[in-house]
Amino acid sequence: LSLFLCSRIPFPGGYLLGRFVPNIYRNCETTIVNPTKYTLVFPKQWGKWDSAPPSTIAPGDIVHLTSSDNDRMGCVYLVQSDDKDLGFVTMSVTCPKGSANSAEGSPDQPGAFVSAGLETYEEHGTPANFQFRIGDPNHACWSSGKSNDGKLECNQSSLKTWYKAIVCVDNVSPYTLATAGCYPSPSSWSPMWKSEEVILSGHQKIFCLTDSQATLYWRALQDLKEIGYTTMTVSKTKGEGSPEESNIFVSAGLQPYQTVNGVGHFFYKVSQKNLASWDDNSKAGEVKNDQTLLNGRAKVLVINTFDVELQYVSEWGPSDAWYFNPSGNIPPQSHKLLVVSTNDRCGVYYQGERNAYHLSFTCPKASHNNAEGSTEAGLQPYSAEGTPVTFTYKVGTANKASWKDSHILALPPFVPRQLLPGFNEERKNISGYDWSSTEMMK
């Protein structure tokens, strides 16, 4: 007997996709109808199908799947519009030898699931016939072919088999969100997360947590100017987001959340107020995680007061000194936030239109916080005690603090080697050079 491989066959209202197997081998027949204007992508299958579900189900497509197996099986898709991830649609079926036929589909839960639209089915007989109409209400469930009790039987249907949480990021802000990384590693998130992920204003993306707890970091940009960071930390049962803080944070906008069938559902509306917190899933409260607040050793806010771009040259310090890569130019009348994760001294060099600017700082465990800047690096008064500390530089203005005094400018700088203008490495390494000389400040 011949088997016909998966093909696209013209069909009223769309296409018929599938692999057709003679009746004597067919134990389960599943039809997926997509009457929506959305596309189904990123398929994940489980169990034994006669042929793999297609990689994409386009609007108007009708997919026909068969199986000669008696065990449970199913498939999962991400539903996408042109600019938004709407949620997952999951479909699970079985036609066992010793019990009733069963099937179930995902419910309608915005930001997490799109209704699979399971139609009523016969609980007895072989082959079993199941039909899903994506976006329609479910009229049946695993325990009944005639009614829907709203419960999911299979862990694959709720995504519990693979994920701890579903995180929907709805960028309702006027900014572009550019990924700044994730914690503790990219493997904490599903393959849908990309190292250069961007969420444009008005767009929506969904990410899935595979670790026990993890954080997403975003840089909010407007016309390439940094507005601040948006951070999101979740576990299976708890979540929180960055607060609103000028030049530092853009509010993550965490909405009230819940854990459903062992999977956390988190919805963020970026730039709106947080309506939930780590300790309360329906009320704003204190932010508890250092990762959410970018609490390394120090935050360094570099403000470019010029009408021209401030060019990044290099940084110095331990290789693990930074939360995020400090490289990158600073547009005119804009700023950049650097986050320091080391106790050791470190710094960064910038080049302006006429002058070079060197910034040096430290937040040690056993002594006071210290910072300084070369001429007109614009170091502002800072706290000599406490962790984390914030150092602010208004580049192009006079220094108002020094290494020796957090509120008074005192010359010469304490670590002038790092502050030498001109980026002259040869001068820095001259044996016997008088580093206390005021010549370096000219």
C-alpha cells in the first residue's frame, strides 16, 4: 500500500495539507482549520503522527493529520499577526484501545493561549475523528466529547512539559525595546528569544521560561537615544518588573498574574504602572530582586551635554566588570547607563569633538565608594557609603566631586593614570613619569 506524503492540495477557502494513509492503518484523524487572519508558526509536536505537522499554517489553511498509534499525541503552534505574538494554540488527542477517545485544546487566555476551537467528537469508535477550528471556543474537552469543563489533562496542552512560565511583552510605550541580554543565560529562555531581539512600539512578543527563575533586560530607545532600562524577572509563581525612574528605568508594567496548570502567566505592558509585584500577584509593591533593579556594585549614568555625539573609545578593569557591554557612542543630548558588577576599580574612555573624557570609579567591599573624572567629565556628588551606588557624569561640565571627596573637587586626581587625556599609551607606560604633575590636566 502506498503512502502519500504531506502536500498542499487546493481546497475551498484555503489548502488541505496532510499525509493520507489507507483506512486499515488509520487509528486517529485530526483536522486543523485556520479560519483566522493569523499565521501559526514554531511548531512543536509530541507523540507519533504518521507525518510531522507542517512548519506553518497560513490563514485559510486546512491541515489533515493521521496516526496509526494508540497513545496520546499532539502539536503546539505560536499564533502570530503581522506585529504581535498572540499566544500558543495547543491540540492533544488520543484513540486508545481500552478506553474512550479523548481530545482537548488550549483555552482563550490573552498573552498566553489562543483557543484551539475543539469541536464535539465521538468518544467511541475507530478511527477517531477530531476537528479544531483555531480561534473558536472549545465545545469539548478530554473527559467529554459533548461539553467543555475547561480543564486540561495533558501537561503538553498547558506547556508544563517544556516551560515554567509564559511571558508576554506588550510594548505599548513610544520606545523601541532592544534586548540588553538575559539572566542567568540565554538557555533560561525558549529558542524564540534572540540575542538581537527588538520589539518595536506597538508590537508584542512572547517568551517562555525554561529555568526556575530568570530575568529579561531591555534598553528603551527613542530615535537611538537611550531612555532607560526595562527589566522583567519571573519564576513559575512570582514576577516583578522595573519601576519608573528617570534616566534609569522605564516601568515594565506588570499586570496581575496567575499560575495555571503549573505554568506562570505574566503579561507586561511596558511604560504603564506595575499592578503586581513579587509578593502580591494583584498589587504593586516593593521590587525584591537585585537583577530587576540592576543592583550590581554601581550604576554609572553618563550624560552627553553636547550637541554632537560622544564617541566610545575603550573601557578598562576586570573582564567581568560589566553587567552589559559598555561600548557604544552616546548621541547628542542623550545618556547611557553602565552597570558595574565588580568590586575592583574600572572605567571608560570617551572622545568628544575636541577633548577626551576619562571616567574612573569603584565600589569596594571594605572601603568607601570612589569616583573621579578628567577635565570637564562632569562628575556629580555621590554617596561614599552604600551598595549599590550611582555615579553620575554630565560630560562637558565641571567636576563637582573627586576620588578623595564625594562632594568636593580635589586635585590632583587619585588615579591619574586612567585619566590621562589623549589616549597616549606610550606616555602612560613611561617609567619614572611624574603622574602627580598638573601637566596631564592641561
